[in-house]
Amino acid sequence: MRTPSFLAQLACGLLLTTGLLGCGKESGPPLATGVQHLDLRLEDGSSPVEALAGARLKLAEFDFSGGLPEGWELTGGKVVEGEASRGGIWIAPLEGSPERPALVFRGAIAATEVNAFDVELAAYSVARSDLVWNGSSPLGGGFRSSITEASAELQTVSFSLLGAETWAGEVNGLLLRPSANRLQGFELTKISFYHEPFAAGDSPSAEGLEPGSTAPADGGLILVGRRSYRAWPADLDQVLQDTVVVPVGGRLELKVARSPGTPNDPIDVTVEARRSDGSVTEVASLTVPDERKQAKSWHTLAADLSAFAGEELTLRFRATSARPSPSPRARVLYGAPLVTGKLIEDRRPNIVLVTLDTLRFDALGSYQSIAAGRPETSPRPELVRTPNLDAFAAAGFVFEDAWSAVNSTQPSHASILTGTSVQDHSLFDNYGSLAPGNTTLAERLRGAGYRTAAVVCQGAISPGAGFGQGFDQFIPSEATSGLDGSIAVEGALEWLAEWEDEGPFFLWVHLFDPHTPYELPDGFVDEFVADTGIGVPDPLTAEPPLPPVNKLPAELAFLEGIKSEEYADYHYHVEVAYTDRLMGQLLAGLDSRLGDTLAIVTADHGEFLGERGNYYNHRGLFPETLHVPLILRLPGQTDGGRVGQRVTNRDIVPTVLSQLGLVEVPAHRDLVAVAAGSASAQDRVLWFEHANRLQVGCRDEQYHFIATLRDGFQFGTQTVAGPDGPTVSTTVINAGDLFLYDWTVDPGLVDNLAEREPELVAKYQALLEQYRAGARPVGRAARAISDSEAAELEALGYTGD
């Protein structure tokens, strides 16, 4: 097993930005300490993305200063004279009508010529702007949305349709609804039609760079087929290049695809290596085929550079085609280009992070002893079947007292991936985006010579929500399934199988299976019955019963016709068992690499299974939702250990960075140091927050404190006797309501001491004020949410502000 701080043993210090070891005099060609990520640029050093952005061509502009221009109609609203103050027209909803105003353009549009729209307007509330069209595509019409910010000043809302499948042929009619989800008036000044040569993807590398750094020229993560890669765009005959020092065993690797919207003619790609003496050698070539009759995809291009070991090379990339492009759009994408080589003996370890959604700590076999000895929740050991995770835990460190920073998927993953608090990363719910000012673990590791990849099963943590920052490849939720993580695991294993052992990697895998609605693959429930010997409870009669309700909320719609709490609890544990099977497949794929891998498994939050009147949600700042599993396994580790000190999954980032020698962190935030007993976290106060900024709380060596910040927090249910029998109502908690528990004598947090211990409450309120005063918020970023995504989030129990 490696000793703590793996890189402390490196004789020559830290990894240089080139990805090669700088050790003074070299006796021969250099070995690699990681991969070298290429940043492809034009021959003059400028960014290809900026060059393409400059080629954006305005084709038409409609001025609304004199009223509705020719070709435009207004529906669901009216023009109000005298209200406009910025040179446009003021459009208001019709009185008494719930319909949002919309602008309709009935002219014919050639999709090959027009593929982007800018709308200049002013609105007073944040809203979603929708663009809907009818087209000649066999797929029918289409839909795009964007965010309208709250501002008294004019702003431009942009829609890019480059690559939209249904934006094809001749489009007959547009409908623009500037405030699609909020009934409000707005001022509209102009609408412009554009030809856009390139549509950037999510999370370009310029995000999260230190001030003064030179921004890379990539166009972000671009989805082609079912995979997105960090890509650099280029037109035909345009040369992109970068300079590298080739290590021993050097090898060039990248993916190539035609840019979305590009004609289907074959594209020939060549790579040349130019030596310092000016001589040029072609090292690789590839033809991107005509993909008219097959799904567009990424194609692998590789070149053996071992003959150039020790030399500085300029690698030049060029794409050509037999037919000239009919438009100035980008024709080819170079995805995740990098150079690998033979690694130094004491190489940096791989990093694997697995986040399991909605997983209670007491649903794992490895946590049964703590669940029984300190009953913070209601464990069901007879239903626990997690042999793969238990075997992984037996060879690693099990953190028995680990806590999440927040009770909701998106903000929790933001804390896990940045190491920062909710109030600092500023992502409070599942409706925002991780702002570019945050620095993620993937960005840190990519900058240190790591390949980086992610596979997720929930749209709230996909690249469109800002979670692509720092990843070379991202398999988003559209290409996986939240209801069956087998597709995600398959994608992760495919990525792992793409190379032998060329450079350290960082892989993040997220599985959503334990979350409601507890839908399982055919046959797995029968397997669980056979394994446990416990039959499926009767959905109508099994005790205890669910509370009787007249109408189920959207999040519990999967329980329609179910009257048994036992039936639902059973299926939650079956979901966890299925997740364990998926983990077994993933761990088997990693088996040969575990000797060089630091692997971490945790959960974003837990789940209520009827405790405190909460059924199959994760509201509240109690152990049921915040006490999570956290297991860490060092490279080559075979002897496990159990750690009783209080930690948080926010400690994952500082632990990794500390172990790699990239930064110094407080010892109590290094999980390895805590596990080894060289650091103590026992006096630590852990802070956690509720989604939507409803509550904030903390836990220390004796007390668990919760303060309510906003009115109307619906938490739990209560049964009330009535003339027609018992009815169920929701318990409402309002701003100022406080909760204080001595968890050392009341581990279930039942006895609220807040009213009886005013001095203690005052102490924790003062600590709370200190905590909030210490916030260093990055700033919230908005993202467009479609009606279907909003409905999906509501069905999963999430609501916005």
C-alpha cells in the first residue's frame, strides 16, 4: 500500500505543466508523469473558436421601434402604448388570461442559411424564453429555450439551432415566447436572424482559470451521437497546431467528428509532425465517412510518436474534402487531443469517484454495526444485500460518521466536486448551474496531467448545468438512464477499455438507481427474493400502512394504488441491491488498475423511509438525509479500517489534492490523515444547508443544531382526527423555528431542547452568524429549464425557489 502523500516520494518534485518531469539534467529522453493535453490553435496562435465567432453573419434584422414589423404577429398579448422607454414596444399579457404573449413569424426560412437568433428585450423577472418551430424534417417540429435575466436594461437572448435535428430543410413558421414560464410584460426592440458557423458546447476550458491565465481555445464539451468530448473546431483546409515535447513511447490520441450541421461528404484528416529543423512527417490520417445512413459519431485517430522521443514537435492538424463547403460553418471537431508516453516508475495514481444518489448509510452491510449501535435512522438489516460494496469497504477505510453538505442532488454534487460549502459555490437547488468561477476537482486534475471523464444519470449534474468543467469526455444523462444505471456503467467500462495504462485518469461515475420511483429491471426482484428468502410484501395490506391521502404529490405518483409502507421500503432496498450489482461490474472493470487507483464511494444524500412523517423524499437536515456512506480505498490497499471521527464528503477534493501533493490542506480535511490517526477532526463543527436556502444547521461533538431561514417549509406529515375519520396534513415550519438536540444521549434527534436551553441556542446562533458572515460566494448561474425537465424534477420531489 502506498504511504500517505504519494508524491512525497517523487525525487524530482511536482508535475510540470507540460506533463513531463523536470529533474535538471536528463540522461535520456524524458518519461511522462501524465498526459499532455493539447490546446489546438491557429498558426498565428489565436483561438479557432474566436475566429469562427467572428464569422457570424447577420442575415436579417427586424426593428420593433415602430410597432410589429412585416411578417410578425402577436398572440396572447397586447401592445401597450406609452410604456416602452428603450426604443421598442411594450408587450403585456391579456387581462384575465393565463396565456403568455408570443411573437409569431410566418415566413419560410432555409435552415441551411439561418441557424441562430438574437432577441433584444428588457424584462423585470428571470424567465425562460422559448423558441418553437415547424419544419420539413421527418422528425417534425422543434423547441429551444434560453434564460431571460432580470434587468431594467436591454439584454440579448440568443438561440443557436446549429445541430438541432429538426432544424433542417425549409422551416415554416417560428413562435417566440420571451417569458414562457412567468406571466409578465416586457419591452422588445429587435430580433435578428444569423448564420452561425459554430455552436460552442458546455463548459469550455476558459471557465475556472486563474486570473491572468491564457484561456485554452476549445469549444467546450460537444455532443455528437451519445458522447461529448472537449473539442476544437476547424473549417476545411484550416490548420490547427500545438507544440509538445515527446516522452519515451510517445503516442498521439484524439477523437474526430464532423461538426453538427455539417454536410455528410467524407472528410479527410491528416496530422503532420514538424521538427525544429523544419522537416515535416505525416504521422496519422483518418477519413470521417459519409454518415447519411448511420448515426453520427466520434472516430479515433492515433499516431505512434515514439521515434521522436525527446524532441520538440509541432503537431499540425488539417481537414479536407473533395467538395468545398457550401457555407462558412465549421466542418470538423478535434476531440480531447493529447500525447501520452511511458510513465515514471512512481506515477501518480488514478482517481475514481463514485457518487450514489439517495443512498442511506444504513442500507449498506458495511454500516450495519454503526446503524445498530447508534440508531439515528431505522435500519433494516434483513433487507440489506450489498456484497460488492461491502467487499470494497473491507479493503478500504469506512468513515462511519460522514455527512453531506446539503440534502439535494445538484448542490450536493457541487460541494463534492469543488470541496466548498453551498453558500460558497452558490448552487442552492436543482434549477441552477455551477458557475464558471468555481474550480472543480476535474479542472485541477486535468491541469496536472490527468485524463478526465464523467458518466452521470441525472440531467441536473450534466454539462448543461455546469458540471462538465474540467472533463475531456462526458457521457451525459441523455445517453444513460436514471432508472437503470447499467447503461452508465457500460459507458464507463468502454472508456476504461480505450487504452492500456497511458497516463493517470480521473473517472467520475454517478448512479441514480436508489432514487424514486424504484423501477427495477425485469427479473431482479425475483432474484432478490431468492437471495434473501423474504417475499415481496403485499402492496395493499402489509404493515405498516402508508398514511391515507386523497391525492398523492407528484413525487409519490409511483405509489398510486400502493397502501403499504413496507412494500415501498422493500423496493428501496432492492434498488440499493441492484446498485450494488452495478458497482460489482464497475469494480470488476477496475480490478487490474486498483493497484494504482485511489477510489472513493459516497452518496449525495440519504432518504426518508417514513421517519418523522417523511415518505420517500430527502427533505430536512436530519441523519436520514445527511448521514451518508463514505468509503476510501488507497492504491493497492487490502487491509481496511474503520474511522469514527466526524467528516464530510466535502473533504474528498482536499484529500485528493493533498495526497497528490498539489496543495497543502488543513490536516483534518485530509481523509487519509484522519484515517491514519495523524490528524483529528473530533472538535470539528460540520455545517450543512437545506436546498432552496430553507434551513442551515451544524453538528459538533455533542449537539445537532438547525435554524429555519424561510417561511413555509413543508416537512413531514401528521395524522389528524376528523369527523369522517383520520386525515393527513403537512407540518409547516416557518422562519425562526429552531431545533437543538444532544445527539450523544438522543441519537434519534427526538427531544428538541431549543426552548429549554436558551443559552445554548444563543451560542449556536452566534456560530451560525459567523458561518454566514464567512461566505465567499462565487455567484449563481442560471440555466434554461424546459417544461419537461421541470416536470421531471417535480416528479422526483424537487421544487425551485
